[in-house]
Amino acid sequence: MPLSHSGQRFQNRNEAGQMLARHLQREVSQADLIVIALPRGGVVIGYEIARLLEIPLEILIIRKLGAPHQPELAVGAVASGGFRYLNQELIDQLAIDQSTLVRLQENALHELERREDIYKPHAPSVSLRGHQVLLVDDGIATGASIEVALRAIKAVQPAGISIAVPVATLGVIEKLHREVDHIHALQTPFELGSIGEFYEEFEQVSDEEVIKMLDEVNHVDSSA
């Protein structure tokens, strides 16, 4: 459920994740709960939640399709397993032609495969069937990444799915409520130009940082 309409900014992803984790600690049962984070920024949020709640942290590799000249504006997304989501309304609005759309998808799939190769050894696969899934990211703007993530997760038949994010627009929340059991959002603005607007510090998260967090929370010995 949305918690606040205020425009207070988070210091960084770690602070946002800790705040969200404290809320979830009071609101959700940790039994059979698995955190699924969307790299790279979402892993910081997932790390803080998994660490405080002492539950497993998994990742789902997603690559959004950034609009030409507006890379932060997602017109679609692709996910591990061949799942795809396209926001046709936004694609039409921006007059993105088919050849450009194909190129965007090819580039996204290339980066997705690269991330799968380097991240997966540090996030031992956990069966989601029969478990409660908590899908987390550092924020939701258009909802493209979350939409394709939900398709991928539903395909493995978990017992239930909830979403937890520091910030998401009210419009996206209302739309996603029809697809999941619960949505936990700390900030719920009416409009959101970019997720970074709600963070004082919003630097890109590196591959090395993602691997370090996965190893720590999942107790993986990277030297083995």
C-alpha cells in the first residue's frame, strides 16, 4: 500500500532500502519469502531488505528499452527467459519506428546476456514455486521493467507476488494493483520525470558492487 505522497528525497539507495526494510519488517511475514531484485539499482534496495529480514536475495535480469534521445524513459523491457514487454501507447506517441525498436531490443538482449554471465554465479538459483515473492527495485516510473518482471515471475507459479519500492507514481500503482497481492511504496507522487528526482545521490551501481552485495547477503564465497 502507498505510504506517503510527500516529496521528501532519500539520501541514497541504501537509506531508501533501510527505510523500506523497516516498514516491511512490521508489515509482512518472512515465512517462505524471497526477495527478487532488479539489477543494478534494485539490488541495493533488495540487499538492505534481505539483510534486515534475513531472507534470500535473488535477482532477475531486466533490461529496459530506453527511448531514443531519452534513455531513462522506458518504452519497453526484456527479461531473462525471453520475456518481453512493450508500451505500445508510448511507442506510438514517440513515433518510434520498427527498425529502431528492433535495434533497441537487440542492444538490450546483448547487455542482458552479459549480466547473466557475471551475476548468476553469485546468486544461487532458488525455486520460486510455492514461495511468496517480494519484487523490488529502486523506483517505478513507467512500469515497463516491473511489467516484464511480473511476466517472468508468474511463469514459475509462486504462491504470491508483492512489490516493494521506495518511489512509484500513483498511476502505475493503481495499474499494478490488479496484477499483484500488495504494493509497498514509501513515496507516491502523481508524476515522476525520473526516479533520480527522489534521491540526493543516484550514481550508477557498478557490476562489482552488485556482486559484492549478492555474495555478502547470500554467504557466497567468491574465492572458491
